Amino acid sequence: MIENLYRDYHNQLLWYCIKLASNNRALAEDIVQDTFMRALENAHILNDLSPAQCRSWLYKTSKNIFIDKMRRINNEPKSEMKLIFEDDLSEVMVRQLCAQLPTEERELFWLRYMEGYNSTELGKIYDLPASTVRARLLSARKKITSLYFNQKGNGE
């Protein structure tokens, strides 16, 4: 019975699972394999069903397996490791670059990007409109970017 189901529905079920898995063929193949493993485990049930009911059982089972796999993936703890790129600035380098900014821009930049304050909060602290804070932060970012690439170009 299972051999017949495999022969008749494997390819259709694989395409269905590929669509479910957003074209992730490896995931789809795993789902199909798990589906037919469950079919083997439940052969006593499938033997009593009509071909149409068996087909429905296979599709429903594969969808349930897909949902279970997605839940498991989404519940896995996320990696705390940050990706490191060549141009990532360490805190030390940011401090060195900030030291070259005018005092107010340095303070605004540090509070915004290293301490997490937003422009509205900084505006209240410095008695400035939030738009002025954003403009000064833009200026500070441009200066830091320029300083960074000038130093990087000099081999520092």
C-alpha cells in the first residue's frame, strides 16, 4: 500500500512541499520523507482508506510536519554572536573618532548611538528642537565617516 502511495504521490507531494517551504528544496524533501515515514507507521490506518482519503492524509500530514518544523525553527534560541565585518567600528575606534568632533556633536553622537537616547529625549536634555538634534547628528555622522575613511586611507 505505502509503495503505491509513494509511486503515485511522491512527485506531487514534493512540489506541494516545495511551495510550502518557499522553494527550499532540502526542507521540502525532508518533509516528504517524514510524511512517508509517518505513512509507514500508520499503514494500518491507511489500508482502510480510499485512494482519495490516502492522498488527503498525505497532504494534511505533510502540512502539519511543515508547521511543526517552522515552529521548532522559530523557537530555537537566536545566536547572540554579532556578524563582524571589516568596516565595523569597535567602541574604541568610535571613541577615538568622537574625540575629534566638537564637544556638543560628540556628546549628542555618543548619547544617541552608544547610549540609545532618541532625538526627542536629547532635545529635552539640550533644550533644542528634535529637528536640530537630528541635523547635528547628521553632521556628526558625516564628520566621523570622513575621519574614518581618511584614517583608513592612510593605513591607520
